[in-house]
Amino acid sequence: MRIITLEEHIALPEFSHEIQQWPLPPQAVEKLADISDTRLKSMDDNGIDVQVLSVVGRGAESLPPREALSFAMRYNDLLAAKIAAHPTRFKAFAHLPMCSPEAAANELERAKEEHRFCGALINGLTNGKFLDLPEFRPLLQKAEELQKPLYLHPGLPPEAVAQAYYNDLPGSIGVMLACGGWGWHAETALHVLRLIITGTLDRYPRLKIIIGHMGEMIPMMMSRLDEKFSVSGIGYHQRTVSQTLRDQVHITSSGIFTLPPLMAALETFGIDNVMFSVDYPFSTNEVGKQLLERIPLPPEDVARIAGGNAERLLGL
């Protein structure tokens, strides 16, 4: 059984002086910078064959457009050079200058052609904007044309949202509620639903989207979404929400390691749309492997979740 994980993060220290990174504990910073030492040993110890690496936190999207493209290109080039030492163990999602969608589309194509990257990962909103807005059509069109998926990863909430929902809470609980404790997942789910009910995914029916964390709470809401956003109702979509999700959205297990969410994901999205991931280094490969070993399915089905579906989607 080949094990492939898709939401595994890096933050290269060579670029830390150019952007304001998310506040992270020193241990996480060290692990995010490492590609070949502790990371590779942990993969070996837990039977993980391939990690698909992606840039976590703020990056090119936080820079002015003129600087953003140069930053993204240099980041992708250095990442490609680093993983070249272990070509069978590491792949990558491109880092894109999202503040300039035309440039982002061009960089996605360059990363595919020059570095054989697997797609791109996008961290949250871009200057408070969702991808269903018309200005992002060049990127969506290019991703569909190249048949390279876009991984929608959570990002920090816009300031107005943070002020209204989280900033009046005591201590650090507001930050946790805004991020990994709840807000990240709700925002990413909202991002996907906007792409559906605005008809954006109907416009690009061969575009593939990936989201993490067992579907960002969407599985438990799928039947209600079909009820509230019927095709003949208030939305602009041509297929039911559930059908669009199954057609175009793939989910990973990143950061969620209990069976009930996994079984809900399998029941709603279907086994072909569910892929294993860890969210390294914010979660451990050990706890991820324990989940794989507990899945109550035939070995051939576990193998599809562990790596077979990712091989097919990413063309590995």
C-alpha cells in the first residue's frame, strides 16, 4: 500500500525577511524549514512514501503585485531545488501571487512545466476576496486547462471578521476559535459553497478543488445544503450542491484522526473523493498512521484512501 499525504507544510527561512509570517512556536518553525532530515525520518518511521509540500501562512499574496510574482517564482524555484534531492519522496503544490490572478495563472503553468508541481495551494482569502469573484477567472480557467487541482487551505480571517467574532475573547482563545478551533474550517467551507452556488464550478466543470480536515464540516451539512439551495431555487448553479461536491471537490483527512468524521466523509463524498493527509508538522505522522490502521474497510479500499486516489488526481 502506497501512502501519500497532501497537506504537509513548509516555510523556507530564506524568505522570512520578506514577509510577516504567522506567529509560530520555535519547534514548528524548525520543522517547517526542514525537508530532508527530521521530516524524512518521520516519513520513513511511519511508512509514508510521498509528501506533497506546500507553503503555509502569509506569502506572495501579502505583497504588492509587482513584488508578488518575483517572490512566488523564487519560492517555487528554491522549493523545486530542495526536493530534487529526493524526487521519489517529495512533490509540491505551487505558491502563487494571488493578488494578481493573471500572474498566478502563468506561475501555475510555469510550475507545472518547469518543476512538475502537482497544482497549487491557496491560503485563505486574497485581500478579503473569495475565488468566485470574476477577477479570479484567469486562474480558475488555467487550472482547469492544465488539469491541476487547487487546494483551498484556511487563512487568517479578514480584520472585520476577526473584530466582530473573535477579538473580544479573553487570552488566546479568540485566536484558536478564529483558526484551527473553528473559524478556519467554517471559512473554507464557505469558500467552497460560494464557488458552487454562484455557478463558478459550473463555469469550469473540469476544475478540481481539494479541501482538508475531512471536508471542513461540509459532510454533515450536505443534505441540508441540497434542501436550501435547490437547483431551481435561489442559486445560480446547474447541479445540486452534493453532485457538484462529488464531481469536483476532493477532501483530505488532514488534522482529523477519528473515525466518525471519516465515515461521514465516505458516506457523503464517496470513497474516490477521500484522501489521507496529516497536516505535518502541526499534526504528527504517528497519529495519522494510527487512523489508517483503524479504518474498518477492506485493504483495497484503505489503499485507495491512503494513496491510490491521490495518485489518480495528481497524476503521480
